[in-house]
Amino acid sequence: MGSNAKLAVVAALLILLQVSCVAVARHHHGGKKQPDPCGPDAAADSAPGTQGHHKERPPHCPKPGAGGGGGTPAVMTVNGFQKGQDGGGPAACDGKFHSNKDMIVALSTRWYAGGKRCHHTIRITSKHNGRTVEAKVVDECDSRHGCKDNIVDTSEAVWKALGLDSNIGEVPVTWSDA
């Protein structure tokens, strides 16, 4: 086996390991809440057998305090949070519908972290123009039912605050916990 093939196998195994770790941390309706895969113990959980050594956060987690142009790369989409809109049912965090005039967001399943980010504020930065806004997490964009795993699904108000046209549909952003 050539070195490129070995590298590809190792990369595939790492991806499978990461996916399986994230799957374990997913929210289960009616079940026990899972630990936050990006929480304060994420570094310890991500590197077993490395007690006493520097541990790094899992690569899908935003860095604490990352702001401005930093943060986790994502794709921002537009969502309707009002009753009868494309967002579906009520928000997962509080069981309510919300106004599209509110600065609100639904995060992909892995970032939603089983509800641990509910009602927390995140910072979103447009890669198009560098503008940054803050929005409150109110819902999950369910990656098990069609939502990609890198989505920051926002209200119309977030698009307007960032100076972006929501008719574009998808734009590259970064995000971090505020």
C-alpha cells in the first residue's frame, strides 16, 4: 500500500471516530441529556490516556472566547421561526414559535449539543463583509433529518443585521460562543 493510500485510510478512520463520538452525544428526546461534546471537559474526553499532557478541544468545537473573525467555519442559512413557516414546529429550546425580527438561531445537532446551548448567545461573523452580530440559540437544525452538520440556521433579522440578502440562501460564516 502506498503512502497516499495509508494516509487516506488513517484520515477515514479519524473521520469515522469523530462521527461516532458526535453520534453518542446527540440529543435523545425524552432521554437523559448527554454531556456537551464541546463543554469544559471536551478536551479531556477527546484525548484518552493523556493525563498530565496538554489536551486539545475536538476540532468541531468553537474555541472559548473566539470572536471577531475567529470561530468555527459554518454555512449560514435562513429559517422561518414563526408558526407555519419552513422552520417546522416550535423551537426545541422552549417549545414556542419566535418572531423572524428576533436575533435567533438554530444550530446543527452537534453544535446544539443536546440543548446545552439553549438560550445562550453566539457570535456570527460574515465571511463576505466581516460584520459580526450576536444571536440567541432557540432551536436545533436536526442533522438526523436533513440538516447538514455545519449549519447556523438564522432568522431574517440576523441576515439584515449582517447586511446580507437572505435570498442568497447560504453564505459562509464563522461562529463562536459569545
